[in-house]
Amino acid sequence: MQDTSKQYDAVINTCRSLFINKMSDYGSAWRILRLPSLTDQIFIKAQRIRSLQQNDVRKVDEGEVSEFIGIINYSIMALIQLEKGVVEQPDLTTEEATALYDEKVAITKQLMEDKNHDYGEAWRDMRVSSLTDLILQKLLRVKQIEDNAGKTIVSEGIDANYQDMINYAIFAMIHLKG
């Protein structure tokens, strides 16, 4: 688990650095996005990854890694939006947004560590394409929950699905760097 924790942190450091740099460029303009808009952004990223995995020809010179980073960062933004709500105008400084980012990552990493313990790091034997498919499945679940006004009968909520997408994307990036 120690290697997983270090690998996880390395991926998050890459994602966090990009998040901070984009905050410097754009501020917290993302705070106006409603959850379905963030879900759709993540869906676009996941669909592109799946296309890259299935097609031999690439017309845009960006690979899977940048799309997985996007999935991670948009999912963290969604978790922040779930907690804080949507606003009409950007309202967070880079420092405030980064503190919220770090808080959501800490909770999500703890979930990963708990599940990793129970599942015996089964993800290490999975293919990146399977992790992509699981992310797409989670997105379809989130869309259905959103269509149900956030209500579930027996299933976990939207937040747990975003957390799983973050962890699956991190696992994929660990595989791709390995």
C-alpha cells in the first residue's frame, strides 16, 4: 500500500499543479457550473479516452493522460460544488479553492485506501480500458441520479460516484506511467 500511496500522491500533485495554474489563469469561473455541466465535461473526457483506446488514428496531439487529469480535476470541482453550491459569480481565491481541493482529495484518498485494503489492490490487475469503462458507467449512474433530482433508493449518492471516478482515473494514470 505504501507504493500506492506515493503513486497516488504523485498523480494528485500533477493534477493539483494544473488546477492551481488554471486558477491563476481563469480564477474560479468554474464555480458557476451546475453539476450536470461538470458531469458532461467529465463525460466528454471519458468518451475521448475510449475513442483513443479504440481508434488507431489520432487527430489531436493529446493523449489519455491529459484527459484523465481532466476527469480528476472536474470531479474534484464537482465535489466542491456539491458542498458549496453553485454561484452566479466566481467567489473563491486560489488559496481557498486549493484548500477545498486538498480537503476533497484527502477524503477521496482515504476511501481509496479503505477499498484497496478490502479488495487487495485488485485494480493493479485491471486494464486501463476497463477503468475507462467503469468511469463511463459511473457517469451514466450520475446522470441518472441527476435526472432523479439527486435522489436514490438504495444506491450510493453522487459524491461517491465522483470519488470512484477520481480513484479509477488515478489508477489508470499509475498504469500508464508504469
